[in-house]
Amino acid sequence: MAATATNPTALLLPFPSPLPKLPHFASSSSITPNFAVRFSQFNLAYKPSNRRILPLVKAQASLDYVPDSKFYKVEAILRPWRIQNVSSALLKMGIRGVTVSEVKGFGSQGGSTERHGGSEFSEDNFVAKVKMEIVVVKEQVEAVIDKIIEEARTGEIGDGKIFVIPISDVIRVRTGERGERAERMTGGRSDMAVDRV
């Protein structure tokens, strides 16, 4: 398609003229490209359909917003050789119910080599890590985070990250118990508090 004196925008348009009609929009919409000043404005009218309308979800405006929940999952991505220290410290403070899985990934180090036992290693630009998942009541969250940091920190890049995720409910499969009764573990933190009294 060549530009002519009568059609100066012919080279700028990626589609043939006349413009194709867009689905679900009124045919009275006009599109007038004016590339020298600004891109054209679209005056499109939406034709309602009989699709189900989903509820509108808005993000919170405050940067200090923390979703309020009774339970939280503390998810920590840590060095594999620090897990024993972290899990032992959590057991001593009465935290039971820890899930551990081997994962691979990279963060700020960008998958570069990592030091362990005096040697450096790298594997397919992903570094081997361990993910710990612990669900606790709201009052225990800060204590668990502090203990993980205390036991996992080496001060070098690659120490990991901790994520705190609100949990709406906890259900024990064996009994069907819900909430605090399902979250509570025998010999756990709540039992330790009773023993001290």
C-alpha cells in the first residue's frame, strides 16, 4: 500500500481501510487517527451481554494494610543447610506442624553461584533452597519470624525470604475440627504456656 497525497496516513495504519467493525461495540464508533498530535480517542459504547457479572475487587489504598485474619501462614525460603537449626529452634519454642519441601529458584542473586561449605556451586541458573511452611495463630507470627531470622541468617546474599499469608480457616482432616482446635498441636506452644502456669 503506497502513500498518496489523498491518503497521507496509509503507511501508518496496520490494517486496511475501511476499518473493521469491533465485536460487542456500537457501530457508531468513530476512529479518526491523528498521529501528528496524539493517538485517536475511541468513543465506544459497550453492548451488555448476558454474562455473569463478577464482584469488583479493589486493592487497598493504604500501604500499611495487613489483611486481618485469625491464622497466618509463614512461608520461608531458606538455605538447605540452615533448616535443621530453624526447625530445632521452632520445636523448642513449641511450634509444631511444619511442612518442608525442596525448591529451586533465584532472587536478588540472579541465579549466580552460592557458597556452601567453602565451595561455590551453581545449577542451571537456579539455586537449591528449602521452603518451610508454618500455620500459626496471629499472636505467634512475629515470634516465628524472629526465630527464623535468628537461626537462618548468615549475612550473605541468598539467606532467603519470608512471606506472611493470611489463612481463612484450618480444618483437621481426621476429626473435622475447625479453627483454633484444628490448629492446636499436642505439646505445642499453647500446651507449653499451660505447663508454665
